[in-house]
Amino acid sequence: MGELAAFIILAIVTLLPAVVVVTSRNLVRAAMSLIPSFLGVTGLFVLLQAEFVAGIQILIYAGAIAVLILFVIMLTQGGTGTALRQVNEQQLVGGLVAGALTIALLGLLLRTPWPLVAGTLPRSNVAAVGGAFLTNFILAFEISSLVLLVSLVGALVIARREQ
Amino acid sequence: MQVGLNHYLAVSALLFGLGLYGILTRRNAVAILMGIELMLNAANINLVAFNRYVAPGALAGHVFALIIITLAACEAAVGLALVLAVYRNLETIHVDEINVMKW
């Protein structure tokens, strides 16, 4: 019972701010609404016993990405005024497409008989995640570190002012 | 009533649909990036939920979710740098006005 109540609250905390993110005319408000949405997803991760993923989600999404987006909104003032039209003329078509895809996804995901396995994760899986990264997933780990380096250098080169 | 896999899948599908709506209807490039972040979050919920309910012994879902979070950070950094460069050159970040390559 308690788990269900927590899940419903977290789902509302995730989805309501997401509606504000995609519909608000004020971009700063939209960016600030990203933070409760990310925190709701973090709560869902905790409910799913993924504590390490939840911590990283707070650090990177709620911390870094939200702040980065806010900074860019402040730096590009000419495009973010509330007087400007923030939606294009495809609102109806976009809503229909997104709604249709959501209904299709819901039907597909909820009707499929998933091979559920009863079992619990280890009590603390941080060490297990670290071990998995350095054994079975070492190639993905190394490649993602390389991608991180390349994107860091690329972002610096792109955003740098030409002399 | 227990919370099951289907509950998480429903939340993630709704979040994905909201992100897609944002991407399709927003003019501002930063707002489009926000929609992409919502969709990546939906994918992460799915991965972690499947890890919990379908393969509780393995940790592949957690590892995938962490790699997706890393790549989302990369994508946000490069995407926002591109937005800044476009704004400096064209004085606009509305994607329907950026058409200098359209003949």
C-alpha cells in the first residue's frame, strides 16, 4: 500500500512538471520545471532499488544539465522573451502524433506478457555496478569515456569566440 | 495492489509522449533539447524497471542507464554549444528561422 502511494506521488511529481516543460510560454519556468521532473524520476529509481543510478541522476540531470540549460537561456536573450511565439504552427499535428504514439506505446507495452522473474536485487548494488562496469561492460565504459572527452573538446571548440 | 512493471512502463510511455510533443511543437532550440532530455529519462525508467522486474540478478539495465545519462550530458553540452554558436551568428535560436542552408 505504501509503495503504491509513493509510486503515485512520484509519478505525479514526474509528469505534471513535464507538462509545464513542454507547454509553458516562459522558457525559464520550463527549465526550472525540468528539475522536479528529474527529481521525480530519481524517486522512481529509488523505488526500483537503483540507488546508484538515482544518485547519478541527481548529480548530472538535476545538477549539471538543468543549470547548463538555464545558463544558455540567459545567454540567448533574443530568442527567449515571453512575448515571442514559442510554438510553431504544427501544434495540432504534433499533439496528434505524440498522442497516437503514446497510445500505441501504452497498448504495446501493457499487453506484452513480460517474462517476470520474482527476485530481489542485492541490498547494496553500488559495488556490483562498479564491478560490472570494469568487467563485462569495460568496452562500453571506455568508449563512453572517449565520447565524453570528444564532446568536451567539441563543445569548447564550437562555443569559443572566433578571434 | 502491488506496484508492478506495467505501472513504470505506463509512466515512461507518458513521459516519452510529452517529450515528443515538446520536440514537435517548440520553436526554440533549447526547448527542443529539454524535450529530448525528457525522452531520455523515459528510456532510463524503462531500462531500470526491466532490470528490476525481468532480470533482477543482472545489472545490465543499471549500466545502460548510467551510459545513457553520460551520453545525455555529452549531448546537452554539444547541443547547447551549437545553440550559442548559432545565436552569435544569426541572432536567433528559433529553428524555423534558421534556414541559411535552404535554397
